[in-house]
Amino acid sequence: MRALLTKYKLVIRFIFTFVLVYGVLSIAYKLYLDFSEGSKYYPDYLTNLVGKQTETVLSSFGYRTSIVPHYDEPSLMVFVDQKYIARIIEGCNGMSVIILFIAFVVSFRDTFKRTLLFLLAGSVLIYAVNLIRIVLLTIGLRHYPWRSDIMHEVIFPLAIYGMVFLLWMFWVRHFSIQNKTANV
């Protein structure tokens, strides 16, 4: 049994670290959402920020856009040319994807400085790509509403999770301690 544990030490450490980091960050995010109820930023600050930024980007592309709090549910309604196009819910703000990314990178950590810099750069990149995803999805829904299922459930999730996967592969191949010890 001891030989088996020694053989899979890196795998066990990865799983333990991943579950721990993912669990702690998920609980912290849940607490953030719970404490956001009733704040002036509806439904929560991050989702509200994504909504405002979506409105700004769409407006800069020439779309008359307004983001309005939903009257029935904790979300934001996206209107383009006074037509209700989409809604932005808490899950659209990208935080759950960023938490997943952070848990994975920390599980394959490198030096503190390099890990922190990669986490910051990767999180900003994921946030930006997610914002672009929402903007493009809104434009797509405006012009091709009959393609909503494939855009929302296939193309855009594939883009965001594909990018996260590429970031992970880049991290593991070029920076992580596990890769350096495996090549020695």
C-alpha cells in the first residue's frame, strides 16, 4: 500500500489540492453571493459590472443597448434597439470558470511569483474573453435568434472552456513544478 501511495503521490497531491482550493473558493464565492442580496448592485456587483461593460461594448459597436434589472428573477435584461434579446445571470459573469482555472493552476503550482502572475493574467484573460462571448452572443441572438441553442450551448461554451483548457496546457507544459520534476 505504501509503495502505491508513493507511486501516485503527485496524483494524490493534485487531487487533494484541487478539491481544497476549488472548495474554499466556491464557498467564498457563495458567501459573496449571499451577502450581495439587497445591495445597490443587482443581482451582485460582478454580474452588474459585466452587464454595464456589455452595454458599453455593444453601444460602441453602434447597437442602442440598455441593461435593465429583471423584474422576476436575479438577472439583467439586455435590450438592443428596444427589443429584449437576452438576460445576464450570475453564471454569466465568468467567476465559476475563473475559480476552476485557479484551482487547477494552484494544483500544478510553480514558484509563488510565477503562479500568482499567471493566475492574474489568466483570470483577466478569461474575464475579457467571457465579456466578448456575451457581446458576440447578444449580437448573434439579435441577428440570428433561431440559432440561439447552438450559440449558447455549444459554440460559446466551447470557446470559453477551450481557452481555459489551452491556458492549463500552457501552464503545465511550461511552468508547473510537476512538469519540471517529471523531466529530470
